[in-house]
Amino acid sequence: MKTYLLLALLLFSNKAFCQELNPKYDSALADSLGSDDYGMKYYTFVLLKTGKTIIENKEEVSNLFKGHMENIQKLADDGKLIVAGPFGKNERNYRGIFILNVKTIEEAEVLLPSDPAIKAGLLEAEITPWYGSSALPTYLENSEKVNKYSF
């Protein structure tokens, strides 16, 4: 009886973990997006938090955040920024996120000082590798079509 149970378990386990080829798989698209066999790749996740710098001059702060928005657009245009957005008001001082289309923290550390609000210390960036769908950059093709207003 134990032998039959073991054999059944082995057969079921093999069936449960068998991988099948995806009939919709597009190897050219996967290659162009840097996909691994699971349609995934590494990005860099950036958590933006309130920085330690306090600037009383409202015009200066406004200019720094205008530059922040312009930098977001430039990084997106360059294919380096895939996702950006603010958080709602919260008690953790989280301000927003970036998902950068770079594989390493070192690459992200080179890009982030181009943001005036980060450079001035109004925002602080925590950086970590993130493994996500390699198709994520393709949503940008439609994002401009749904924005009624541009920055």
C-alpha cells in the first residue's frame, strides 16, 4: 500500500510541477524587453520619503518640485523610469515611488541625483532591487493617451 501511495504521490507531483510552453509566447518581444524564461526581469524600486532638508522659501520649493516633475518626464523619455507616482497623506512620511528600468542599485544611484528635489534633500530615496514583469515598460505606450493634462 505504501508503494502505491508513494507512486501516486510521485506521479501527481510530477504532473503538478510540469511546465508547459505558453502558446502566446513571443520570443522577439521577450528578448527586446530583457525577459527571462518567466517573463520577468530586475528593476530598481525607489521609495521616496520626506527628506531632512527644510526650505522655508515657498518659491524655491516650488521650483525644486517643478524640476522634480521635469526630471520624471526626462527619465521616462529616456526609458529609465517605468513607474512614478505619489502616495496619499500617511504617517510614515512616504511621498512616492519610482520603478527604474535599471538592474542595480549603483545604476539607480547615478540617476537619482538628477532629481532636484532629491539633490536638495527635500526627498530621500530608499533603493532596493525588484523582480517584476518585463512587460511593465509597455504600459507607457498608452499612458500618454489617457493623460488629459501634461506637466
